Amino acid sequence: MPRKKRSVLTDLIERASELGRLKKGWNSYSAPAPTSTAIGNAKTLLTLASHADIIPERIEPSAMGGVGVTFTAGSREVTVEFYNAGNAHALFSNSETEALDTMPVALSVEGYKSFLQQVRRYLYGQNATAQAP
Amino acid sequence: MAKTQPPRHPDQNFRDVERLFRRVHRDNMKPDGKASFLAFELPDMSVNREEFSTAEDARQGFRPEDWGVVSIRVRDMPPRESLPQINHSYRFRARHVPEVGNFAHSEVRVWRENGAVVLLITTRQTEDFLATDPDRDSPRTGPESLDPDFHMRWRKRLEWKCQPELRPSDEAA
């Protein structure tokens, strides 16, 4: 794995681990702390995304309880929200057209791979080797 | 500090142009100063209403280096969310819910509608509502009634509509 990609992946995984130290009410309101389940699921996706050459832009805690991983290309964005309950849902959005779509994400290696293929198609079209600038 | 002398009782009249302020941690802020939709929650999302407070009030007592404030105008809050293939829909409304030391505190509440059946989605029990709260005796259901298909879309629309008021590290006014 190229050093730069490994570094980005390491940074994102470290950031995911840091989110595990948040306490209930971390958002100054009443947000639940992200659970180890939600963080572990996010880390698995980060690793598989890196292998698939799709690097997320950010990982952040969710006020709904869990963590969110966001992929971006231009006006298009895909965010998968890993909930504390152990499920995950993705939002596909285009800020230019304000089009929105959602889908559940299956929490298995095959499920993640299928999801990442959809992310790639949504963000980069049919150019399978394209990557965000 | 309150902008105006607050009345004794909650005021459930929200003007369309009124702003609702929400404090956001820098981890949930985008470079343009808007909040990521992950900063928004349902049900019972806490905000401070402009009628009785300022954006600075929402950040009072919190480190400006780490916290920002965004606003949503009442008219910009998506009032309803529905999907054609699903029977039920969701309705949203701001409620003034004063707290001790924060008269401006308000909440964005959500109802699930299925024909004539309308249920307030909340984690609260009856005794958790103020005696004057108009929703105190409403039929209720829990947050499990909130489908991600709906709340993710609604929260994303809020992200697009919200405006930066105070960015982290901005000097407090």
C-alpha cells in the first residue's frame, strides 16, 4: 500500500479510535457516546474503502448515536451512519440538484464491498479507476 | 443575556423569519462554517430561539475554540417528510420549552402520521413535560418509529439550509 494512502487510512482509524473516548452528551446536548460496535464497524469500512482506493473525507460522531463516514466528490456526497444499535444506513446527496437517496448498508465484508461499489459509481460515474482529486 | 424581557410563560408562536440557534462542536462543522447533518438529531432536537436570545447566548459557557453556532430559520425547517412508497409521513414543528437558566430553550419535535393516527415521537414520559406543554397529553411513540430513510433526508435538508452564525475560534461578541 502506498505510504500516502496508508497514512490517510491510519489517520482516519486513529480518529475513529478517538471517538471511542467521547462521553454521553459530547455534543453539549444529550447525544449518546459512540459505542465500540459502531466504531468497529466504521473501522472495517475504512479499511475496505482504502483497499478499494476510495478514501473517505471525514469521520465524525453522530448526534443520533454512532459515527458517520463521509465520501465526497464535488457536489456529491455519501455519508454512512453507523448506529450504536449495530445497524448502518447511507445517504447519497447532491448539493447542486438537492437530490437525496438512502439505503441500508449490510454489515458484512460483502455488504461493504457492494456499498463501496455504489459509492464509486455515485461519486465518479463509470470511471472505475477515478479517484477524488 | 436575553435580548428582551421574557414573558412568564412559554410562547408557542414562532415567526417564519425567526432563527433557531444550535451549538455545534467543531468536529461536526464543515469548512464553510455550516454544520454537518450528523450534528442534527431527532427526536426533540434542542435549539435556542432568537425571540429570547442571541447566537452568542448559545455558546455562552463553552470554549469558543471548540464550539460554533449555526441557525435555521423557522420557515426553512422542512415541515414534512414523506416518501411515495411509504404510507406514513413525518411532521416537524418547533416548540418553546424553557429550561432553568435558559428561557430561550426550544425543541424541534417530530410526529409520525399514518392517516388519522398521529403520534409524537419522543423519549419523554408525561411527567417529563412542563405542565403548560401543548404536547404533554399527545399520544406518543418512541424513537424506534423514526426511520433512517426519513431522518437522514430531513437532517441533510437542515444542513443545506442552516447558516453559520459563530465559527469556532470566532471572538465572542
